[in-house]
Amino acid sequence: MDPDGETVRRSSDSSRPSDVIGGGWRDVYRGWHVVAGGFVGAFVVFGLSYAFGVFLEPIQRDLALSRSGVSFVFSLQTVVIYLAAAALGVLADRFGVRRLLLFGAVALALGGVWTSRAETYAELLAAYGVVTAIGLGAIYVVSYATVPRWFERRRGLATGIATAGLGIGMVATAPAASALVGTAGWRDAILVLVVGAAIAIVLVAPLFADDPAAAGVDPGNEFPAGPPDRDPPDWAAYRRELTAVATSRLFLLVFAGWVTVYATLYVVLVHVVPYAGEAGLGEGAGAVAIALIGITTAAARIGVGGLADRLGRIETFVACSAVMGATTLALPIVDSAIGLYAFAVAFGIAYGGNGALLSPLTVDLFGAGNPNAVFGLVSLSFAVSGLTAPWLAGLTFDLAGTYAPAFVGAGIAGLCGAGLIAIAVRDA
């Protein structure tokens, strides 16, 4: 049996893959089932996380909190998601991805129920900022890190499709949350969204399995050099290997590169709406820009991800990271709504290409032996960016009275991050 308790089936007929049981959906390579599950996972994690702004003002009024106090709930959640991903990734490698996914669904539901009943700021921080975030972290690491283990030849395309759920979640969840808040209030809106998301995760959990060997699946020609072996894990060796990866120069360069590249994303997501208002374009134009980023990143994850399989996944990742930095650097010269929308499309395409290749990059650089743990560890870079970059941009605006230095600084940081990753790959 595999770590998820699934009986391993070996086909006695080599011409017939063991995952082909009947017609239709079961005729599809089992890895695409995992892709479908990853899409739902990405939709849930980032749809819920990025929709928090919808709840900000209603929570502030209801609990009589400051704007910065409620905003800190989002910052805390961002940090906890990636801290949880780093810790839980090890458990996914040890106990199986399906078990961890179900744990995430339970934590998500409990956190949502508690949040909907929170009466104090401390309860809000604990329920939404910690418990819900732990559930999201578990779902995130499984949804992103499992797909690359099922693909090599089409790894970029597969992860692009799976992570496109992020963009669709950005576009769909915020309007749904807004409608629910208007009709039922923020408490019932959070309850419906979070519990509904947890149920969706439970329903797609059977689509997941650790890798082809664990599920007894013939991957066909997906791995030109043959599928990776699945030997019984030696956990002492596993810990040594993971420690060696996490302390290597390659890992540290990639980690620093992700911190600075993703500074552009968090600065843009948090500050582009008020920037549009300050620039006289109207905050509505900023909201449209956010929606355009969501739409274009979803499409780009599929298109750029598939293209990267031909052009080189690592090279494409570096190029997309550089474009994220360059477009952010140019944002202060935008002086029209059309220009802002053009920025959003260009940034969304670059962010989509970058995001589609995050988990393939870790497997390509560090191997597939402990992918959930490595991906979780390097994802701590997002916690650093999410916690510091928006705050520094806000502080810069308070001191300078304009967003120009903040966007220029974030853009330069993004370009430096792309350079760090390029150096890491060259020296690998």
C-alpha cells in the first residue's frame, strides 16, 4: 500500500497502463487527475487569501478596530501560510499528500467557523490569522509540490494548469465574497466561503497521490530517462539531505531571489489601488487592474508553462521574474487608466509565467526526493516578502508623499532577484 493507504496496482500488461480502468476520465493519465486537484487547491488558497480586503472594512466596523490592526490579520495569515507549508511539507513527504490535504481541510473549516464567531481581536488573529492559515498552508504545499512529481516532459504545462487556479480564484472569490457580505454580513460570508472551500478540498482529495510509483501507475513516456524509483524512505538520510539542501549556496541564492522578486507582487497587490487614487485615475481603475492581473496570470500560467517545457523552464522563470521587476519599476510613469491596464496585463503575464514554474524550479534544481519539504522551505521567502514589502512601501509613501520611490525600489529589488536566481542556476 502507498503512504495514503491506497493499494498499489501493478499492471501485468505493459501495453496497458495500470491507471486505465475504464472509459472517459479514467482513460486520462493519472497525473492529470492530480493537476485537476491542484487547480482546485490553488483556487481555494489564493481566492480566500486575496479576498481578505473585502472583509477589512466590515470587520473594522463590527469589532471597532483600526485599519492597521485588521490589515495585520492579513500579514499574519500570509506568514503563517508559508511557515505551515515549510513545516507540513516534511509531513507530506513522510505520511502522504492525501492525509495532509484532509488535515488542511479540517483546519480550514475549524478556522472558518471560529472566525465567524470571533468577538475580539485576539480571537480574530488566532482563528483567521493562525488556524485558517495553517489549513491553507497544508493545501498550498500539497497542491503546488505534488504535480511536478507526476511529470517531467510536460512539467511546465502541468504546473501551469494547476496553478492557474490562483488567477481564477482571484477573479471569482472577491466578487462572491462582496456579494455575500452585502446580503448576509461578513460573518456568514466567511463561514460560507471557508467551509465551502474545505468541502471542495475533501471532494478532490481522492484525485491526489504521491507519485506514479506510489499509485502503481505507468507514466508512459512522461519520464524519458524512466520514472524515479520509490524506495522505502530512510528518514535519517532524508533529514541529512534536507539539511544539506537548506544550507547550500544554491538554496540560499534561490531563497533570496524569491524574496526580492515577490516584493514586486505584494507591493503591487496591496498598493496599486490607492496608487491609482493618488494618481487621479480613480480607485476603480486600480480594482480593474487587480482583476486584469488575475485574468492574465491564469491564462499565462498555462501558455507560458507549456512554452517553458520547450524553451527551458529555469530560463523562462528568470525572464518572467525580470519582467515583473521591470514593469513595477516603470509603474510611476503611468498617467492614464489605459496605461495602468497595460501594466496590469504585462505584469500579470510575467507573474503567471513565474508562478507556473515555482514548483518545477525546485524539482529541477533540487531533485524529486523530498519535494514537499524543499518547496515548503523555499516558500518561506513569500512570508518574508509578504510581511515586509507592503509595509516598507507604505512607510515610503508616508515619508515621501508619493508612491514613486516605493515602486522604483520594488522594481529594482525584482530585477536583482532575477539576477540572483540566474547566478544560482549558473553555479548549480
